[in-house]
Amino acid sequence: MHKTMIFIAAAFAVAGCASTSDRGSLRSSSVALVSAPQPIVRQAQPIRPAPTRQAAVDPSIASLRPGATYVASFPEADRRAACKRLEYREGTRAFANCLIGDFPENPYFAQAGN
């Protein structure tokens, strides 16, 4: 009986040593497998310009803005007649600017400046 107890104690000791070394290897391997968190990269959102206060108050201003909106809002014959009334000479750069709505007398500039 005494020999059986020694045999069982030895078995437990060997089993305990084996499990301790397994635990030690698991600890070291789990630390090796842990990776540092990756930094979060965020892209900047495009900034949208706020609508002007005057454009929100008076929607007719948008059609007077120089450029494509002005050209689309008024027929070419009307734009040419208006530029001639304002005494712009045909064939000059000022006349070409007048045709797209870029002239000081344009009410857009007066209303947008407020």
C-alpha cells in the first residue's frame, strides 16, 4: 500500500510539472501572438461652403450670378441687347464678360454685397 501511495504521488508530481510547463509555454506564446492595436486613420471630410444668407432670402439672385446660371436663365438675344444698352462694344473682353453676367451693373453684385 505504501508503494502505491508513492507511485500515485509521483504520478501527480509528473502530471503537475507537465501542466506547469504547458502553462508556461501558453503564456509565452499568447504574449507573442498579441499584436499592438492599429491606429485609426480617418479621412478628412470635404468642407461644403455654407449657402450665402442673401441667396437663401432671395432665390432670384441665383439666376443673376455670372456664369452658367446667368447664361441659362436669359436668351442670348436678350443678353446682347442688355450689353448694348449698357454701352459695351461687341468684340471686346468686357462685352464677352457682359454676356455671361460679369459686369458691375449686374444687380447680383449689389444684392450679394449686402
